[in-house]
Amino acid sequence: MDDLDLKLANITGRQAKDLPARNPLIIMPLGSIEDQGPHAPIGDYAIADRLCEFIAQANREAGVLSLVAPVMFGGDGAVSVALGDSPPPLTSNVADWTARSQK
């Protein structure tokens, strides 16, 4: 088992410096992709976050260094597009994060 916290957000700068050489699997929990508001509860992101923690822990027990990235929130529904978000925020955020992680 690894001594690193499961949550990428809790890793120190000193620990993060050595991560690229260890080639960890980064698991990205995604928040709601539908519009949220008075008609629907907000907080379902917590389920995705916790599920990713379970997956990361199981991976570590199998010998695969895994870390959970902070929850990425979205909102690809009609309200987001009507507010002028184009492309929808979740889509563009995931694309940007993926591009940056490959540098």
C-alpha cells in the first residue's frame, strides 16, 4: 500500500514532484452533467467522489498507484447553453485538463 493520500488535492508539493516518474492512474470524478437548480438536489457529485475513492483504494491494493482528482463540475444541459456556454463547460474542462496532463 502507498503512503500517499488517495486525494490528489491533499498531496504536498514535495510528494507531487515525484509523481510523474511513478506514472499514477488519476481518477477524475465528474459532477452533475445535467442542469441543477430548485427542481433537483445538488450534491450528487459526492457519490462520484466517494466511488472514485473506493476504486483508487482497490487499485492500490492490487498494486496500481491511483489518485483521485478533485471533482470536476459540469452542466451540459440547455440552461448552460442558453447562458452562453459554448462548448458546454464540462466538455471543455475535460478536454483542457486532458491536454494539459499530456504536456
